[in-house]
Amino acid sequence: MEVAFDTIWNDCLDVIKDSVGEENYNTWFKPIKPLRVDGDILTIEVPSQFFYEWLEDNYVPVLKKAVHTVLGPTGRLEYSVIVDSGNSKNPPVTVNYPNGARHQSNNGVSEYSPFTFKALNPQTVNTKLNPNYSFDNFIEGDCNRLARSAGLAVAKKPGITSFNPLMLYGGVGVGKTHLVQAVGNEIRNNMPNKIVLYVDQSDFTNQFLNAVQNNKIQDFQNYYLQVDLLILDDVQFLAGREKTQEMFFHIFNQLHQSGKQIIMTSDCPPRDLKGFQERLLSRFKWGLTADLQEPDFETKLAIIHRKMQADGILIPTEVAEYLAYSVDTNLRDMEGVLNSLIFHATLFKKDIDLDLAKEVLKNIIKEIQSDVSVDFIQKTVSEYFKVDLESIKGKIKKREIVIPRQVAMYFCKRYTQLTLALIGENFGGRDHSTVIHALESVEDMMKTDANFKNSVEELGKKLKLRVN
Ligand code: ADP
Ligand code: MG
């Protein structure tokens, strides 16, 4: 059957058009180019990895429906993703993925083929390292200084320093994975004979389960004993998995005894890990434990600039500051926002300005978006702290006024869409740096003063009631 692939794709587009709005259609489907039809498989070219991920996260059912309607129930779709658009000398680089595959890897054990022992060769081993994570692009700040130095020391002399194991801990998105991968990449680049292996806990536990089911426990152990640097990410997920822990205990001991380096990450310090055998926990504390904290404002700013620079995109300081403050969940969300901005800037050839940043933010972070007014915040805060409303808006520098004023600024930042400059305007014409200072003071005080933190949280509840 000879049907031109562009006709097939056009028919698919007709189905898609009916299911998604016009704007989405123009944004996400118009830029797609059909490449070929091979039997039941239609291959389409999408302009970037980000684009591909967006389609997979949002439009798998729509795409499936279209392909099934046009090609029949056995019809399938494949993406050809442009990961590097090339230049006059080099052709573009593309990667192919089947439609709907992106989220299947989290489903559990069944995807793993039976565990088999493989002799590892340092040159060909699949390290599972992402080459984009390096020390070069890991921004140093107070929040991560110790962890970063420890990582560097280990990268220079794996297995030889007393930082063995190196245990890094911290909340979501503070850079644990980035940092341990940077260590892995550094060792791999400088010591090509070392076998480096990065495993996240689900690889480890799933492979282990599989080895148990297939009577391959010894193979499993021998496989891991070959490595010179073992990076185990997110060990907290081994909680309650006794058999897996036991296996890790043996691997750990043997690697450690033979001077091999072990690096682990966890979402809390070893002493707070629940559901772990005591003997394993005591091993975790043998080397160095270092924490990574939420990045401060300056570090966030630097991360934003660094990432945009790497993508060759100019971001005005005003926008970077806005993002550094507004995306206060974690750096992973920040990454999503920045990717989306880059995408808008490159695809639609738009300049990145405050309006675009707000627009993107609104779509990505489903934060408390509200219409609470500055007036309402100022009034609520002044009543709560029993200070005069006019002084909150004024210039008096007495501590009993300054603190409520700073708290009110803090809530304006959280619950309104105003820029820092505009918030300053509403508090006696102060400039944005005063507002930044206020936000920082409130955050600092919340860390050190439990009573103050309670007050802010109580106020937050009052305001939120109004928001929701
Ligand atoms: P974690 O593993 O702690 O949850 P990640 O390492 O996945 O966090 O970091 C989340 C995102 O933030 C990644 O894109 C990472 O590159 C970025 N990131 C975190 N810390 C830094 C840093 N200090 N410098 C540059 N990028 C960072
Ligand atoms: Mg991580």
C-alpha cells in the first residue's frame, strides 16, 4: 500500500485538531514534521528533547487516538527527536523513541530482563552517568560548599581519602544527583581505567529482585564487586527492604575493604533514616557525611544565569531575580521553568521579559495564584501584629514596625503577581533591593525563631483561606 506519509500525518492532524485547542495545536503539533511510514509505524520529527517530553507528558492519549484512527488498531507512532540541530559541517543528531514509552520505566520490575553477570570493561561500561552534570556547571554557594569540596576531593583520589563512603544528604532538588554525577564524570574523564557505576535505588532494588527470582544472587554480587566507584543515589528508598540491604551490606564491605570508593545520597542524615539495619547505618557514618541545603537567593541567581548562558540565551537581571524568588519550591521546578522559557524564546523567537516569565510560570507551577490584594495583606498583617496600618506602609524604622512590614512584603511576594519593584512601591516607595532584603530577613528569622515562624504560618493560613 503506497500512501504518502504526509497524507497520513495530515489525517492524524485532523483528529488531533478536534481534541486539543487551537493554541495548543499551533504550539505543539504544527511544528511536527512527518518523516516516514514503515508498516504500521509512523515516524514524526520533533524539534527538541523538551518538545518530545512535553508531548509525552501531555498528549500521549491524543496521539494514540489519532494514529489508531488513521492507521488502524495496530498503528504506532515513533518520535525522531532532534537533540542537536547541527551546522553546515555536521548533520543534525536525532534520537528515536516510541510513543508512550517515557513513563513506562517507573512501573516496576517486569521491564527488567533477567539479571545476568557481565564482565565490565571501563571503556564500554554503561555508567549511567549524564555527561551534562559536571563540576564546571555546579554553582558553589554556602548551601553546598562542604559537599562540593568533599566531592572534589573524592574525584581526585577515589578510595584513598577518608571520605569513604561519602554520604551526601538534603531535600528535593538541592543538587545531590548533579554533584555525585559530577564526581563520576570527573573520575571517568581523568582515570579511564576505573570502572564507574551510577545506580539509582530503583535500578538496584529491581535488579536485585530479579536476581533473587532467577537464582542469580552470586552473579549480582560479583557484578557490583567489579566497580571502582559505586554511586548509589537516594538510598532512603532501601528502607524496609531487608534482603536488599543485606546484599548492599556485603557489597559495601567488600568494596570498602579493597579500597574502592562508595558515594551515596539520601534525603536525610543517616541518623534519621528509618527502616535500616543498624549495622548498615553505622557503615554509612564511617566516612564523611555532608549536607546540601536549599540554595540561597544569590546561588539561585547564579544557577539561572549559568543555565541560560549555556543555552546561549540572554535573560534580563530583572527576570532572573523574579524567577529566583518566585520559584521557591525547588531547583527541579526551576529547571522546568527555565526549559520552558528557553523553548518559548527559541521556538517563538520571543524575547525573554517579565511578561513571558510570568506567563510561563503560571502554566508550570500550580502555586497559589491569587487575587489577594496588597491592601488586604497589609491590613491582615497590621491587625495581627497590632500595629498601625499607615506605619506599615510608611518609613518608620522601629523594629516593632519593620518586622511586620517585612512580613507583609513577604506575603505580597508569595500571594500576588507583583514584581519586587512594585511591592516596594506599595511600601513607601522602597526599591526592589529593600524588598529582597525583607524577604531574606523573614526567611532567616523563620529558621532561627520558632515563635516567629508560628506567627508567619498562622498569618499564611489566614491569607490562604482568602485565596482558596
Ligand atoms: P536532587 O538530586 O538533590 O534532588 P538534582 O541534582 O536533581 O537534585 O538537581 C535538580 C536540578 O537543579 C538539576 O537540574 C541540577 O542540575 C540543578 N542544580 C542543583 N544544584 C545546582 C548547582 N549548585 N549548580 C547548578 N545546578 C544545580
Ligand atoms: Mg536526585
